[in-house]
Amino acid sequence: MVIDIGSQGRKPTVPANTSQNAGNSKVNTPPASSAVPPPAVANQTPAPAVETGVSISQEAQVMQKLAQQLKDPPVQQGKVAQLKQAIANRTYTINPERIAQKLLLADEYSPPT
């Protein structure tokens, strides 16, 4: 039995025309140039592409943006670092007048109870 292993990238094949005798083995292999390529298909039109996708309404897009903003609120890292440093150094001062003004302003905009 003979196996052709010189077929670069193709599966090894066992030639069909192999005959074995007790002391005399003969192998008939076709020349490499006789390999027949598959026939070309003429006038073949490609199948129409099926379009798949999802469209998101404008309301859903707004909801996605708001959800992302809630996950990652904008933070002024420089200001946060300054406040932390001032608190750690005990130099942070509280302005009671400003707090009172902000509370009164917030009360003006709150709905009546």
C-alpha cells in the first residue's frame, strides 16, 4: 500500500490504481498536472443580502444617555482633590450665610406641601 504524502495542504490519499503482488509492488499514480479543478459556475448571481439590525427610538436613545450619565456623573477631579486637601489640613471653612441662601433658594423652587 502506498500513501501520497507530498500533496502540500491536501489530505494524504491512497491511489486507487495500486496493485500488490507477493514480491512485486506496482503503483500507478497520475501525474500532478492531471488534477482537474472544479468547474467554474457561469452566470451565478449572488444571493440577496438579508439586512438585519435593530433600530432604537429617539426616546430610548435619550434614556440610554441618561442612564449612562447616572452611572458616570461628571466629576471635577481637581475640585474634589482641593476639598479633600482642605479638609485634611483643617483649612476648609464653612460659610453659614451661603448655606442659608442656598436653602432659601431651594425652598422657593420646591413644590408646596
